[in-house]
Amino acid sequence: MKLRFLAVCLVLLAILLPPILLRPGRSAGGLNPNSEGERLVIITPHNETIKYEWEQAFRKYYRKKHGKEIVFDYRAPGGTSDIMRYIADRYQTEFRRYCEEKGYPWNDAIAACFSSPVLPKNAPPDVVEARKIFLNSDVSIGIDLMAGGGVFDLARNAERGFAVDAGIRELYPELLDPKLIPPSFGGEKLYDPKGRYYGLCLSTFGLCYNKDRIAAMKDQTPPKRWDDLAQPRFYNNIVIADPTKSGSANKCFEVLIQQHMAERKSPEKGWRDGLNVIKRIIANAAFVTDSAGKVTRDVAAGSAAAGMAIDTYGLTEREWNGIQFAGAPHFNYVAPEGGTAVSPDPIQLLRGAPNRKAAVEFIAFMLSLEGQKIMCFKPGVPGGPEKSALRRPSIRRDLYEPKYAASLSDPDYNPYRSGSSFTYHPEWTGKYYTLLRIVIRTVMLDCQNELKRAWKAIVDAGGPEAVPEAMEYFNRLPFEYADADAAARSLRRSETRTAVDIARTTREWRDTMRANYRMAEKLAKGHPVK
């Protein structure tokens, strides 16, 4: 009876929780979104500090310019992956309603393809026409902007037709002056040439570690490179974020793989080396969080010795830790040797935005000098945030000029310099971003128990060099880089691939890797192969 009651409760929770999370709630500034005044609806994975400071700054600007109030209505159904699913589901529902109201056809083929950037070669005429109708429509999901989540996911929204050109270049050409904001840097586009997303700040990825935990180890050398986190000494001492829930965590792993590709001067060898380093990092993980922001907090608290972090979280935690320990922080954040990618954190205008005019004005404000100061200035200085430093490095080059140094929250940190030694090659792994996420989940996280046991047995046996036969099984992959295109296609639904087929593929990968890890454990422990 208790189990039956619990099952009923879980079902009710699954039904009721999404509407509760997505209902119009209070703004970050404490105003009710139903209050009198214009409303700006933003869906975002950003934290409350960022949302509060954005709202306060833009409300003041809007009141001064237009003489009226604007109310922020933030929506937060979860992390970036949850937001992407929600947006896709809502556009399908609203486009179906639009088609039914207008008398246009609707069927399963249209539902599957209306948001596909590339239609099947043999797509029926009604499917082709539905795609055109959607791209020329003003179908709305009741949300103005998506903010945060990374370039890959917002570019995906753009290609699917969920995001539209905000027209910043035509309306405010001075904001996209290449001397202020270059079109690209380090191989990454800082904004979409078609205006469907704009980077608001620059992010880099690095290493964080707890000095006390490192000092307690036999080898007290702090980690300096990504690969250091894969060393046997860090077994059960690492914390990572789940890349299927955190876009920034997945980007971190992609950067690691790209670094190996560059060092090996071979995408094929780098893919294999990088994935096997990630395996060892995950095997070293004491636990896996659902948010990149939790990694730095766990490391600072001493729950783990080290982890992978985004600069804004790492720098913020280091400052706060320094305050706690009277200027001698026990937590540190460093850029990895070998370079790291610089990636913009963007914002985009969604199709059918209810308050398009205010949404476009908000994007322009955040790209302006006034808006960018909110991102990177200290709290309390002229032009800075009200309460908290956001530590979001400016995307504008002019804010790194010496005259602003005294106002910057991190005057010695310039991502245009820290990322200059690393060039991101989108043609190497960009199209495999989603594939990478699924591979890490399927062959590492879903098999983490077997993965950890195999790695522990190898470490106890003296390390990888002592048991090469075990490492051969440990390092096996479900496919090589040359087969990545076919692997990615096998995970996409089509006329010949159903959800059942995709689930079967990932299950085969998982089961094969579990068998490999078990064999690696047996070999490392000296068991004969049967």
C-alpha cells in the first residue's frame, strides 16, 4: 500500500510540477509580473543574482527613457536542456493550433519536420509548405527572450526557427562595431550574422581546487591541466556537472577534446584520447551534480578536491572564500595550461515575442556600455550593479581599457588574452555537440559504477602502465571519430529511425561498455579471461 501511495504521489508531482515552475511568478526584483506596466518575459537558466541586477538596471533605464515601468517575468523550468525541450514542445503545440485555426494541414510528418533546418529529400509537399508557413509566421509561446545556455543551444533554436533577427545591426549599428565587439574570436562566433543571437559576455573554462584537500594528498601539486583531473591520485576526489543537464559542462568536455585534437594534430587521435581522459575524470568523480554552479561550491566546501568550472563561478567563489578566510582563500580557480576556449553567453529574441519592442531594447541596452558595466563592474561603483558583482567578463573590448580597471570586479582578468592561445575549430566537434552529450551519459554516467570499479582496480594494480591489457578494454569506445557522422544520424528520428531504434542503439552502447569495464576490472585484478 505504501509503495502504491508513493507511486500515485510521484505521478501527481510529475503532472503538477511543470505548470508550477513555469507559471508567471514574481520578478527577481520582487514585483509581481501581473503588476501595472509593460511586461518582459525571459526564460533563462541564470541565477537570481544575475536576474536581479539585470532587472534593476533596465527598469531604471526604461523609466528614464520612456517614463513608465516595465516588469520582468522570469521563467525557469530547469537547466538549459530542460529549457530547450520546453521551447520545442511549446512551439509545436502553438504551431499546431495556428495550423488548425488557419485551416492548414497537420499530421505526424509535419509535427516532426516543421522545425527541421534541413528537410528530408523526399519530404511531401505539405511538409515543405508547413516549414515555409512556420518561418513566415508570428507564432508565439508567450516568451520574449531566451538568455544564457551557450552558443550551441541558442544557435540550434535559431536554425529551427524558434529565434528571429532582433535587428540590432540595423537599429543600433554602433553596438556591433568590430573594434568593440568582433564578429568572432578564437574560432567562436560572438554573435549570429543573421541577428538571431548576441553574446552578452565572454566565458572561459578552467580548473578549481581546494587547497586544504590538495595539501592532504601524498602528491600536493595543484592541478594545472585538464588531464591532471584524470590522474589516479584524484580517485573519489573530483566533482563534475552532468553534461546532459548543464550546457557549460558539456562545453568544458568539448574544449578538453579539442585541446587533445590540437596537441595530437589529429582529430581522430584527439577524439579517442580526449574521451578516454573524460572517462578517467568521471571515474575519479565522488559525485555528479546537476548544475555547473554547484561544482565550485562543493570544492570550496571541501566535499571534493577539484573540479571543472566556468570563470564567473570560479572567480566569484574565490573572492567569497577569501572573505571567509580573512584574505587567504582555501579555494582557487586557474585557467588550464594549454589554453581554454572563449565562448560567448548569448541572448536571443524568440519568434512571436509578445513585447518585441521592449525585448529588442533590452538586448541593445545589455550590449551598450551602460549595460555591460552591470556585467563586469564592482557593486556600488558608478555604473555598477546594486548588490553583487556578476563577474561576467564584458564582450566589449573597450571595457578592458586601463581607465576602467579600478571599477572592474576582476581587473587582471581579460578573456581576450586568456583565450588567445586556443583556437576553437567548430568543424572538428561542433556538429557532434549533442552526440558528445549522449556518449558521455550512455557510456560513462550510466555505467559509472562499473567504470569506477574498473578504474579503481587499475589504480590498485599500479596504474595504466602496469596493466596494459586492462587498459585496452577500459579505453574501448562504441565508435571511432571516423564513424561519428553515422553515430549522430543513428540518434536522430527519421522515416527509418524511431524512438525505439534510438533507445536500442544507446542501450547497445551502454551494455557493450559495461562488459568492457567488467573485463578491465577482472584483468586488473589478475582474473583469467574466460
